[in-house]
Amino acid sequence: IQLTLMGEAELIRDLRKETQPPTRPLVEGGLRMYYQNVNGIKAKNSQWEDMLKSLSENQVGVFGSAETNRQWTPIATKICVNKARSALRRHHGKKVDFKLQPSACCGWNGSQYQPGGTCTGALGQWASRIASREEDPDRLGRWSCLRIQIKGTVISIIATYRVCKTKVNFETNTAYAQLWKELTAQLSEKVNPREKTLTDLKKYVKKEIEKKREVVLMMDANESLENRSDEMSALIQECGLVDSHLLDDPYSEVETYSRGRGKIDYVLVTPKIQLCVKYSHIAPYNEWILSDHRALVIDIDYQLLERGELVHWQRQERSFSTNSIAERRRFVKECHTLGHRMKWLPRLERIKKINNPEEAEKELNVLDQEVKQVLIKTV
């Protein structure tokens, strides 16, 4: 299996002619968060241990994984946690704390290989800062959550997998089919698992925000920005989330899936967390972990949260100044293109019809922040 994955990894690298720069080292005083669709976690061979070693070597504090393809029974979870701790102890020569919150769809009666699922984990000092953790409340394996305590601030880190649509019958056991069968049985009606995932996730994130928690939502949405659905737009806009890679990473427009053309993986954060982002990057394929998805990395300055200095911190401003007509046209064209993708004008028309001033102001602030990010990005 490992040789097959390595062969596929080399093929992906050759076909894509990888031009992405490597991920830079973590700066002191930062918390590194890492997200990737790992396309399966296998505890029987060394893949799981090697994965944890790579994350630890590259100073990852918290990670999220989608499509773990594993039946996360209590025994299976305990085996993975023990193997991770043993691997980290051997690698560092001392005990390293490790905690894991997995999530898989209930009702599975098959083998240990269960399509879909997620897990969220913390290593080292960040494992000891976990305030609480939980899986998808409906036990459908759509997301898993860790809550990290940072001196008066709680950050909810949610790893999500939104299934891609597949055919459903009584014999299929894909991640989509599992959700469809469980939701149909629970609600006694036909439900679209992709839409249901986003509407339920929106409610979940809103509850976290209402409890004064900051949110980092890591997600394989199986949906590109160009074809963003109304449910995806509602999740981002109504929860006031920001794409952490939109401004900081000049390579944010690259595809994140080797067989696709658009960015379908995201790290969405609340505005306060965005102010703390020191570095964000979409990594080259197979930089640390073999997969057909790129990894997404963000480093946040958690000391800003501890010191409460966010009010005095601002991004470095950049201006656009050129006498070149071609450059001006390029700037305007790129702004128009991104604005069309993000549906600025339809959203503005919808905001005009909102009667609640507080709700309208919140929507306008989100839109304003997006416009500012796009303007700076295209300079």
C-alpha cells in the first residue's frame, strides 16, 4: 500500500510540475494549525506514526484530518492514541502529550475501513490546553471539534469533511451513502447530505460564537469558490468567517485536489483570529504527508490573544499606484472577477432588504472585510 501511495505521489508531482514553495519554519511564539484530507488513516502499518512524527517535526500544535476512512470505535481510537504517544516518545526521547477527537458516521456494520470521517488532534503543550472536545452531535462523522484555552479566550477548532455526491443504493457504502441512509432514517424524508452538512454546521458554528468562542473551521468542502453554493455562502457570511488564505498567501488560487482544478479545501476563521494570523500557506503536494490533497497551514500569534493587544495591531497597508494603463486594467479586471465569484452585488441587494440594523451592520462588516482583502490581494 505504501509503495502504491508513493508511486501515486511521484505521478502527481510529475504531472503538476510542482511550483509551490515549501512551508517555512514556525516563528517563536506561534501556534501552527494544519489541515489536510489524508485519504485514509491506517494504524496497522507505520503510516499513522510517520504522520505524527512529520507533524511534530514541523512544529504543528493542532491538526485536522478529513476522510480518515476509519471506523472510530473506542478501541480503535485508543489504539491510535497509544501508537501516536509511543511514536512521539521514541522520536523525542521523552513523553509528549497527545489527544485526539475522531468522528465517524454511526450505524456502520462493515470492516475497519469506513469511508469518510474526520479527526482533530493536539500535540505537546497544546494537548494540555484542551478545554473540551466533541464529535458531530448527530454522530454522522461530518466534523470533530477541539476547544483550546488561551488565557481568557477559547478557540474552537473544527475539522470538517463535506462528502461529494455519489450514487446511492442499498449496497453502496460510500461516505455520501452512509449519510443519506442515516438522515433518511432519522428524518423520514429524503435529504441532500451536502446541503444538510452546511446548514447543520452553520448552526453549530453560530452556537460556538454565541458562547464567545473564536472559531477555526478547517474544511474539505468539495466545492470551489467559482461554484460556491448558497449554503456555503450563508455559512461564511452569517457566521462572519474569513478565508485565512485569501490575503496572506499569493498561491491561494491553486487547486487543492490533484484531480481537480479549483480550491476546495479551506481554513475559515473568525475576524479576531484573522488578526492573529502571521503566516498562511497552501503546501506542495506530499510535503509532509502523502495524499491527493494539498495541506493548508496557518500560524497564529497566540501571544496577541494572551496580551490583549489586538486593538493596537494592524496589517501593513499597501497602496496601488501606477501610470501603466495595462496594470490599471489588470487590477480592475481582477477585482471584478473576484467580486463576481463572491457575489458582492447580489449580497449587497439582499443586505438592503434587511430590517434589523444590527444584522445588516454585521453583514456589511463581513462584506467590507472581503472587499478590503481582495483590493490588497490584487495590488
